Amino acid sequence: MKIRFVLKFLFVTVCFALLYRILGIYLGISANIYNAPKTTQHLESIIAQNPKHSFALERLAKQAFDEKRYNISLQLAQQALLNNPSSGHAASILLQLYKKSENYILAEHASILTYKLWPSHALSLIHVADYEHHKGNYAKAIQLWDAILTQNIETKWGQENKYKNSIFPVLENALANANTSHHMDVFFASPPTWWNDFFRHISTQTHDIATLRTFYEKTIESQQSFPKDQRLTYFQRLIRENYWKEAYDLWLNGLQKQEIPFAQNIFDGGFEGARFNEGFSWRLAPKSNVQVYKDRLSRTSGESSLKISFTSWIDDYWGYVNQLIYLSPGEYTLQLKSRSSLRGQKGMRWIIRCARQEKYLLDNEAKVLGTTTAIRGDTPWSNISMTFIVPEANDCKAQVLSLIHAGGNAEENRVRGDLWFDDIAILSKSKRRQK
């Protein structure tokens, strides 16, 4: 029984091997197809042994196309498709050749064939999409690009950056063009898997911020929420290009209903909310030997205050507590309550500067609008105020309030101990900018 079983197994194996060889001769397929030979000499040697080797013919046709030897490429691609009618690669090469020669009748046939074969020859779909775009059939082209991106075809073939970098700019142009942007509406209503990557592309690569505005407006119109990471990216782009009012409005529109009352000239001056380190909210940045947190044990109103603890001598704590603010030109008064057990020659103080650029925290050359008196020593809760004027200037459309050292050198800046702040507000003699 065992001998008969072994003989049957060998017989079946030989039959499969013969069948594979016959198909290889007929269709031009061999084990070398998976080795993807690249050199012309290697490919030509395969053709010399097997003139019907469709894969080698495809590769030679592609090489000839890249080298602009279009007549040779046409002959090789036709021969490859004749030997293997299921070759989507050969069909896509013919599509490119017919399109280039403006033979649109044959290009249409090649496009239909390539599309029918694309599930087995995924990358061929890219050429069909390109052809539909060339014809002006934006709806079909966008549908095909969506299929390519959604199914991660380019990732499977190790071409992720190549194809996203070629498809996204075309989709960006479609979004920017009033005549074609409606074709993108379906993605706003139901965002595909590649949508965040596309947004990241237009937010960082597009030169025209109007396209980014269109993306945001269409997202809102479709009643889809604008994800926090996208809102932050858009916010940073607006600031980088000095669109401060748009940045402020964008940030306001992202607040929760219960946070709206905090949105005064200073946002959450009583430190009662939970929104920090974004937009026009407080930015709190603890560092080694400096703790920054909401304190519920000592406060003047509400449920908490802000406490900064310098647990050792510190002389370089610059701007780690700050808030970006948006005030119209006019005269203002900053008022706050503070408590101190701070040691040091000069202590700490609050300063208001113009915010001229994206890296406003590091902009030591920005115009100073005002500073408070220094805070140090042992003091109970007390009031501090200062008056300042926001000028009519393009480089002062927004401002930044920061807590900094009051000294002029490292020795004077050394501090240790605790500070508390509460009820920080900015009062104005002029009205807030109208939205």
C-alpha cells in the first residue's frame, strides 16, 4: 500500500511539473518571472531561449518606453499581450503608448482591457486613472485613484511614497478648482482611509492656503467633525502665514460648549478648565526641577489656581508658562492675583510681547508691550496690574503673555520656591475684535 501511495504521489507531482512547464512555454511564464530580471542582456537572453516569455517582453517594452524608443516598445508590448492575453502590464504600456501618440480609439480599448485586468495587475490601474484624467473624465479618474489609495496597492508594491506623491497633487488641484471640486464631496461626507494623509499633504505642501480653507469649509459643510490633529495642523499653518484672526476663529470653533465662557481676552484666567497646551490656551511646560500644575489647596476664587514650584535653584525658566492672545489695537490693563514664597535676587515677572511669527516664544526681538513688577519673597495673595498699549502694526496682530525671570543675568535670575497665580484677566477700553 505504501509503495502504491508513493507511486501515485510521484505521478501527480510529475504531472503538475509537466503542466507548469507547458503553461510556461505557451504563456511565456517561468520561475524567472518572480526574479524580476532587470538588465537588458538578461532579458534578451531569456527571449532568445523562449520568444514567448511574456514577462521578459513586458520588461523590455517598459525599458524601451522609458528610453523613448516608442516603436520598439509598441512591438514588444503587443507581442507580450499576444502571448499572454491576461497581462495587465502589457495592456497598460499599450495604453500609455496610444495616449502619447494621440491614438485615442486604440487607447480607449487598451484602457478598458487594462481596467478589466487590474485586480491581478494592480499598478496598471494607475495608468487607467491617468488616461481618464487626461480625457477630462475627473469623476472616473478620482474614483480610480480612490481605489488605488484605499486598497493600499502602492504599499504592497513598495511604491507608497511614489504614488501618493503623484496622486495627491492631482487631487489637490481637483479640490482647488471650482469646476472639479464637487467630485471630492463624496470623500468629505465619508472620509476614506487615506484622507488624513491627503490632508497632511495639502497642509504642508500646498503653496496656496486657499485650498486648505476649502478643505476645512467642506468638512464643516458636510457636518463631519474636524479632527483635533487636523485642526492643530491647520492652526499652525495659519500662524506660520500670519493669518492670526483665522487661527483664532478656528481655535474658538473647536471649543466645547462648557469652555466658551472661558474665552475672554485671557482664556481660562482662573485655571478652572482642562484645555492646555494648544491654540490660545495656557501652555504649561514643566522641566527638570520645575513643577507646573493646578493647585486646589490655595486659591482666591473657583476651585483651583496655578502653582509653579522651583524645587532647586533655577536661572533659565523662560516662557514655560505663557498664553497666545489676540487683542485689537488699543489700551489694556492686565490684572492678576499672586502669592509667593520665592527666593532670589530679582524673582519673576509677567511680560507681554507682540507675536510676530510661528516661533513667537523664542522671538526675543519682538516688541515688548509691558511688564509687571517683579514677584519674590513671602507674600500673601495680592493684586498685580499693569497697563499696556497694542499698536496698529502688522507685526503685532497677536500677542503673547509669558512668565519670565526678572533679572538681567544668570546670577540675578536664580530663583527657588513657589509661586501661585489666579484670576488673570485683561480689561480693555476698546472692544474686542469683531468675529
